[in-house]
Amino acid sequence: MNLAASLADLEKYGFSIISNVYSSEEVAEIVKTINSKEIKDQSVSNSKNVYAIRQLLASIPELAGLLFSDNLKNLLRLHFGHDFFLTKAIYFNKPKDSNWFVAYHQDLSITVNQKAEVDGYTNWTFKKGQYGVQPPVEVLENTLTIRIHLDNTDSNNGALAVKPSTHQKGVIRLDSDEWKAKADELCKVEAGGVMLMKPLLLHTSKRSKINEQRRVIHLEFNNTELAKPLKWKERMNLS
């Protein structure tokens, strides 16, 4: 596992894929823990059929010990040093009864503890009981997304496709030719592998072609403090 090379690719292309970060036994335990919980305030009540769990670690705190393995922490230390924290955790699935398509986009919103008029923080939202806001671009540039794959993921079941190196363009205007670029790359990831991604990278997720699950845990990390009085809603210190 050449973490330094993977992080170099992340900086250059905006994404990188690392295999075997979690063993098959670890993946099975993560899945078992998710399936054993009845999650409230989701689209369906039975967690075995849930296709999105926001504030995942608040809903299932037992997952923290499983997700933050030595392999993952070593990766985070290599990227951030010894000063970093979790800022967002979401579980996604694409079962046959919820097979959605997501057009190309950048991940521009963070979740915060309150709404406040602060310079540089725009496009406020309030969904699922939490405030979202677009922070200054420097905050987004410093964010590292890690997508933990619990199933083999390819073109058949909704793997991400990306436009490499578009993360270097900042927040891309809707009239920019970057959206039309044909340099798409499909990100195939095996179960137990992770995809590293910069949130400013243009990415899309197509519908699944088969009746199989595509379970992913989406984690975001940072080491930037927000402008007062704003605080990260899901902050969890790990370093």
C-alpha cells in the first residue's frame, strides 16, 4: 500500500484509489453493525433498506471504532500531519428500489452548528435538521473525502465517474467549458478499498444496471477552523 504515491495522485488528479484498506472481515463487521440498527428519521425505517444515513456516527456511534482503523489513521496523518478531524459522515446505498442518478457536480456544502451572517459563507440551506453552507474555497481545498466501499463497485452498479484535475479550477462556474470536457474516468473500487477525493473534483454517479447493492461510507476530514461563531456540526477529533 503506497500511501505517498496515492496522495501524490490525489493532489494531481483530484482522486486516488487504494485497495485492501479494510479486510473482508472488517467490511463484514461494518455491514453487520449498520444492519443491526434501526435508524430513525430516514427515508425508510428499516436500516437494511436505508439508502442514505446522514450524521452516520451520531446515528451509529459503534461504527467509529470500526472505521477509524490504523490503516485509515496512517493515511490521514500522512496527509494532514497530526492535526485533523472528521467533519461529515454519510452512508449511501443504491438498492434496486432506490436507484438514483446524480449529474456532474462539485461538493460545495459543509454542515455547521448554526446559521450566521459571516463573510465568505454563502448559499445557506436547512435540510434534515442541519444547516449547510458553502464556505470559502480555501476550506473546500483543504477537505479530504474518503469513500469506504463495502461492495465491489464498477460501471454496473453506480461507480463514480470523474473529470480528472478539475479540482484545481476552484469553484467552477456553470457556464464553464469544464462541465463539457470529455475526459471522464470511471472509478472502480473493490470491497474494502477506498477512494480518496477532493470535493472540488467534478464527479457523477450513474444509475445501477443490476440488482445489487452499492454501499459506500462517505467521510470528510479537515484541519481548518471555521470563522466564528460557526463550528463544524459533526466534528470528531481523531489525531
